Amino acid sequence: MNNADRGLVSMQTSTTSGRTLRFCLMPVVFVIVFLTVAGTIKVVAGMKGVSAQQILKTDTLWPLWIMFPSFVMGVFLGLIGMNLLARLTPLGRVFDRECAQTGRHGFAQATLQLTWGALGALLLTALSCAIYLCLAPL
């Protein structure tokens, strides 16, 4: 019995040009992740009435309540941004060619799945920020 018979999805192979292009676009993801975490900390600091530096200069692990979920949300947003950057530029042809050769799902399906993941991460981030605002000492 193979993976398809069991209802499991197997990883699809990737072309060399697609892998190289995704690797070259990874700095975009890293920048968006950093901006998401920094922005979340600044928003929470503003709501708490302190500076972001004061939140990070603590002896407790409370800032991780903000940083971990916003990092996950940033990864999803970064991947969406990478997809959009590739789609709105001539690089989209490389991905279209790869989808045709490997049978992968296209841009719309990939972005939809990432959007659902980002929505879940947003809810998790909002919940963790609310917990931080209610319970964290400062």
C-alpha cells in the first residue's frame, strides 16, 4: 500500500531552478520575519505604555510569549511575500514551469494554504499578546 492509498501526500520533487530561486528569495522571508517580530513587540510595548527596550530588558522569559508566535506568523507572511514577489516579477515563469513539470499545485493554491496558516498564527499571536498584557510584570 503506497502513501496515496493511505491518504498521505508525498513530497513532490523540485527542479533545480525552482530550488535555486527559492533559496535566493529566502532573505525576503527573513526580513519579513524580523519586521513582524519587531512590529509586534512595538505594538505590545505601546499598549503597555513602555518602550520595546524595556520589554526586552527583563530577567524573565515573558517576552517569549510575544516573540515565538509572532515569529511563526512572520514565517507565513514571509512565504506569502516571497510567493507574491516571485509571481509579480518575471520569476513567476520559473515557478509556472516547475509546477507544469512536477505536477505541483499552483500559485493560488499555495498562497491560499499559506494564508490559512497565517490566519491561525495571527490568532495565536493575538492570544499570546493578550496573555502577556494581562499577566506579565513590568
